[in-house]
Amino acid sequence: MGEVVAILNQKGGCGKTTTAVNLAAALALMGKQILVIDLDPQGNATTAFGIEKNEVDKTIYTVLTGQDTMEEALLSTEISGLHLVPSNISLSGAEIELSKEVGYHTILDLSIDDIKEYYDYIFIDVPPSLGILTINSLMAADSVLIPIQAEFYALEGMADLMEAMELVETRLKSPSPIKGILLTLYDGRTRLGRDVYRNIKEYFGEREYVFKTVIPRNITLAEAPSHGMPCVIYDEESTGTEAYKKLAREFIQLEDNK
């Protein structure tokens, strides 16, 4: 039975989609069966896999609104063992529609149940907000991965995110423990980058796992989506690719050490 991991941060520009796409691809290249669910109306994860988001009929929106099953919305990617449930702008209206449904917060969870057994990991690329889609992802997730950008305001809003996770755990009785905190867009040459890394470790303390792997600020990671492929395929030699492959190994090691 696969582990469902929500990749989550309500701040945009923190490398959330980049992490979902490249960690998923790196794990698939290691022989794991992977599903990425694009839960962001911007559909950036969909584009990053070379899929024209405005030309797909079956999306996570049609799944959440009961028009299709998760299995019917699955798309193959160019990477063996990696599937995608795409998204596009139609998802932006889903929050209003879902809010009218009884048990709206469990719709994604129930949809994933049907296909969970076929995958080692299911990654949810969560939109940068704390709305109904995010609550659905927390209800469905077995764990949460939080990418944090190495910038001055990195930890701003983190208290709100933690509060939302706590509410889901206490009120909805669905805990989603933090799998790990990932520092992204890191430049070790700058004092700021080193300071943010230290601040993150201090903020979370011993309670949460901070990945030893950090993701560098890397032009190839930014270029790859425009070529419709994850960086780990687009440029196998780049420092961004090396970092995500290293992260994938550390990610699996966490499971082995349980």
C-alpha cells in the first residue's frame, strides 16, 4: 500500500512543484511505482511532464466532482513507472463546488483509496493556500513534506501552516506527520542561505526531520519545465539533478530506518 505524501507550503515560489516533479521522477528512475496528483489549478506539475494541460478532459477536477474515477484520469509519462493525474484552471472553481458536498474534506482521500495499492508513493502537489483543496490533501496524506525557500522571510506563515495541520489532526481526526523539511533555492556561498538553514533547524528543533540534502538555486531546474520534462531527465549532469537524486536516496533511507 503506497504512502501518500502531500508537498505543502502556502507560500508560492518555494520549489513545491519542482520538488514534486523531480523527487517523483528520481524515485521512478530507481524503480519505484509513483503517482503525482497535480492539485494546483495552475497545472504547473502537469506542464512539467510535457502534458498540454488545456487539452486534457479527465483531470483531478473531474475526479473530485465525481465525473471520473482516479484510475480513469491517470496519464502515463515518459518515465517508466510514473503516472500523473493532471490539473488545469477548471480546478479553480472546485473549492466552491466541493464546499456544498457532505464530507467534502474526504473526497480526495476516498478517490485515492481505489488506486493506492498500485504505487509505492503518491505525491500531491498542493496549491499555495490553506483552503478546501489543502484540507483534502491533508486528509488524504500519510505524511507531509514542506519545502522552504532559503530567503529572509522563509519561516513567515509557517505558524499558520502548522495551525492548519493541527486543526485537521484534532478536529477531523486525521494526523499527517511531517515527513521532512526541505531547504530549496539554497546558495551556500551566501550568509543568508546558511542563516536560514540554521533558523529552520532551530524553529523545528528535534521535533521534525530536516533533510540533510538541500536543493540549490540552479538555472537548469528553472529551465526544465519549459522543455516538458523533469530536470532529472532534461539534464542528468546538473547540480539540480544531483540534488534531487540525493534527496530520493535520503527519502527511501527514511523508510528503511523506520
